[in-house]
Amino acid sequence: MQVRRHPSLPVYFALTFLLAWTLWFAATLLAGDPPNQFFFLAGTFAPGIVAVLLTAWAEGSAGVRALLAPLFKWEVGARWYLFALLFLAAIKLTVALVFRVATGEWPQFGDTSLILMLAATLFSTLTLGQSGEEVGWRGYALPRMATRLGLGPASLILGVIWAVWHLPLFFIPGTSTTGQSFPLYLLQVIALSVALGWLWWNTGGSLLLTMLLHAAVNNTKDIVPSAVPGADAPFGLSTSVVAWLTVLLLWICAGYFLARLRGASAPR
């Protein structure tokens, strides 16, 4: 079998953006508000789709199997499952406590039960709901970036790319981020990228665990909601105190993770 050289990472990112943004805008043109769900969900799988196609082109089926194998890497310490499940929930509950101490009142809590959040997180993980992103971001891009830059800097840069990839969703009607503050979202996602890099490193490159953390973030972020109702200024700064407290705590954690990742370039 002829082994070809992988395209550069800028080519990977460009193709990922092109595919996802095309599908998302097609979803809006076809259906409006809310967007067409088939095209919308297909766009969220663009990072993984492009990663698989480029790997198949360069390495064939054996390379694709190696790329996808970490999706099923489950033999890691129990503490990492707990970390993935509870990290953002702990952040959000701490935010609520800080808000209470600072203002004398509790912030608004979401109306979804914790059991339903947990069930949605587990269902999304077991059905590989986050595989479209994690195969691309942490399975394909992060190892290559970490080899050149170190895992900490690579996680930071990947966080910027990951956040900007979501940018159209702040303008497309009917999404959970429509009209919300992108600058705040950018800060949040960079910090979460560091947390995901930390988890990836400590679990030997397990994408199953990064999918679990990713799903938990998606499903527990509204324990204490950060979104501003009726927001319509994507490039403005959020007026939500809860949102800024969440970012502050995420970055305190990210600072610790970055200190521990100093000099790291590959999973343990």
C-alpha cells in the first residue's frame, strides 16, 4: 500500500470550516428558524468527517481504525470518569455559591432535573454523539499540534480554533447561542479546551472520556444558566454575572491544568 503524506493542519482546519459552515448555512436557507436539523447535525460532525477522509487518503483503512480506536478506550481510572461527569457541574454549583455570598441571593437555576442531565450525558456519549468533534479536535488535530508546540500551548490554540468554528451559530436563528456574547464564549471554550487536553493526557488519549466531558458540558451548563435572554449582540460583552463567574472559575482550573501539562506533548 502506498502511504501518502498527510495534508498540513491548516488544510485540515480549512476543510473542516468549509464543510461545517456550508452545511450550517444550508440548514438555515432550507428551513430558516429553526434550521434544518439534518444539515445542522451533519455540520457538527465535520471535524471528524474530514479527519477520517484525510486519514483514509494518507494511511488507508488501518489508519482509520487507529484514529477511531480511542473512541472505545474505556480502561482508565474511575476518578477520570467522575472528573468528566462532574467538572462543569461543580463549576456551576460553585458559581451559584459565590453569587449567593456576593449578592445575598441565589442565581436562577435551570428547570431540568440532574437525573435527566445525567441520562442525556450518558446517552449522548454511548451513542457517540460527540465523536464528530472529538475525533477531529482531540483525535486528529491535537496530537499533531502537541508534537510541535507542547500539549498546553496546543490546547490553547485549538481552543481558539474550536470556538471560531462555532461562530456562525451566533448568527443563525434558532440555535442555543444565537445573539449571545461570542467574546465570552471564546474565553470559555479556550479554558474548556485546556480541561479536555488535560483529561486526554491523563487517560492515555481516550476519546471516550473526552466525549463524556464534552457531553457533560453540553448537558449540565444550564444547571445555572449563563445565557442572556433576548441577546442580540454577538460581538458584545455578556451582561450575565453568572457567565463571567463561570469563565473566571474555568480559567482558575485551566491555569492549574496548564502548569501540570508543562513539557507534555503526548498522553501518558
